[in-house]
Amino acid sequence: MSSQKLQALVRKTISKQTFCTIATSSAANRPHVAGMLYAETGGKLYMATLESTVKARNVRQNRNVAICVPCRRYPFSPPFTLQFQGTAEILDAKDPHIQDLIGTGRLKAITSLGEAEMEGICFIVVTPGRRVATYGLGLSLMQWIRSPLHAAGSVELS
């Protein structure tokens, strides 16, 4: 698959999925990984969480994060994945940017149950780095079956 086609597939996959794991690290380099629902808009991932969570505390101490987006393609195989590093920031639920995104429905995937009105809620906003590592994505089923150990790749997003 050409680099341009893989770039398009990566972008499409990130925008269509709604679940990821986010890895954060405290100022003392204590790692933490959590599963999160997300909404992608404008090339960024938005996640709702409580101010009191470990992940929110860690992002305040260390903005560097890693994201893994699983994407099931075949029911008999493990999910394919996209992984990337990025920088994160915490935005208050009342932030005008967040309110605009909620008002236009772009955060519906993570606010449809009233999360934005909950006491103590905030939003983690992740700006992905340019390099995205892939596993399985962009391969045919036969390519993956023949060599699952060689199913990893990467692409630079422009």
C-alpha cells in the first residue's frame, strides 16, 4: 500500500473509532494506562474524564502521552492497532472551545450521556505527533496470515 493510501487509512480509522488506551506518566515517571472513549475532530482526540483521576493529574504534570487505537477487522484475529505519541492538555468543561464543540455535536461520542454537565469533569485534548505506528492496518488478510510477525509498519502524517 502506498504511503498516501496508508495515511488516508490511518486518518479514517482514527476518526471512525471511539475507543483508545492512553498512557500517561507522572512527574516521577510512574506510568499509567487507561481505556478511554474519544471523539476526533480537527485532527485532535478529545476525552472526558474527572479532574480527580490519575490520568488528569498525570497530564498536568507531564504533557507527553501515548495512544493506542485498536480496530477490529476480522472476528478471528486480534485487533489491528494504531499507536502514536502526542502532547495533551486539560481543558475545563466550561472552556469556550469545548462548549463550541459540544454545541455543534462534534463531541457527541463522549458527551451523549450528560458527561459535560457532571461535577468535576474536564477534557483531555491530545494532539498526535506525526509518526503513527501500525499493526496489520493496510495489509490484506493473506499478507497478515502469512506473516503476522511482520505486520508492523509506520507512516508519517503530513
